[in-house]
Amino acid sequence: MTGPVGWRVAVADADRWEDVRTVLASRADGARCWCQRYRMAPRETWAGVGAEALEARLRAQVADVSGPATAVGLVGYLHDDPVGWCAVAPRRDHDRLLLRTRVPWEGRDEDRQDPGVWAVTCFVTRAGYGREGVATALAAAAVDVARRAGARAVEAYPMTTTAALPVELHPGTVAMFVAAGMREVRRSGRRAVVRLDL
């Protein structure tokens, strides 16, 4: 996998929980959401569930991982220091992602529950490691993990502009995914759908 000098990526599992926690807790939004935004039930709210419960959910999800086929995310390391997180898992595991209001679904006639389609939904770069190519390298690694898991396709839902607020860039940018081999298949406002058929 390509990335900065000293870079490596691992599928997040129970043994890597503290590394996941180190990355997400370094950012206010990561420590509030715990990468559950698209996994929460449609009527749930962050305030209603609470950060501790959301953290517990992610910890349980990571604890169930036994390899690429059961992945929920990746941890990126620079010289063995955990510096990045990327959520990647089957698209159907994300209840809110399947709603029309979350991603551009117009004109897409497909089974949203298709287990063969994986989704890359979120990136967090640890505070102090920005602008080192961490998220771009994680995007490429996410494609590789989806491929190793037997996915038929992998897609993501990035922002179409880098003029967005930093907090809005958690799903990544189009350029990151194009560099990972994906192509844009849909656009609606400031959100795009990028996809790679594997």
C-alpha cells in the first residue's frame, strides 16, 4: 500500500482498539461521533445516545472483526504511531447511509442492501498529523481491503469542494478517491458518489 514514508495500515480489531481510540479521541468530532453517524438508527441523535454509548458501540464493532471480510475500519500508522482512521464496511451495515437524505440516490436503480457493495464513509486524521497524506493513503487501503474481503464494488460519498468546513470533510474529497482508482458516478450539490467495480 502506498503512503507517506514509514506508513502501514491494519484492519482495526480488538487488539488495535487503543490505537483506534487514540486517533478518534484526538479530534472533538471523532470523540463525539465514534464513527457511528451512518450506523445509528434513523431517529437516534448524538445527544440522545451520548458519546460514551457511541464509543462502546464502535468498540463492540471492532471486537467482532476477524479479518478483512468483517472489517469496520482501518488504522493507519506512521512509524508505528497510530495517526489515521478510515471506516470501510459493507454498505448495508449503515442504516442512515441508505436514506435518500444522506447520499445522492437519485437515478440509481440498485439494491441498497446488496452485501457485495462496500462503503468508505469516514476519515479521521489524528491531531498533529494533517497534510501528510494520511487520508489519501487510507482511501487506497480501503479499496484494497474491500477487494480482499470479496466485495463486488466499493463506493464513497465525498464532498465535491474543499471549501467546506473542516468538519464537513470527514467523508473525504473526490480527488482522494480518484487517486485510489474510483470514478465519480453521481453528484448532487456538494456531495458526490464515487465507485470502483472490483
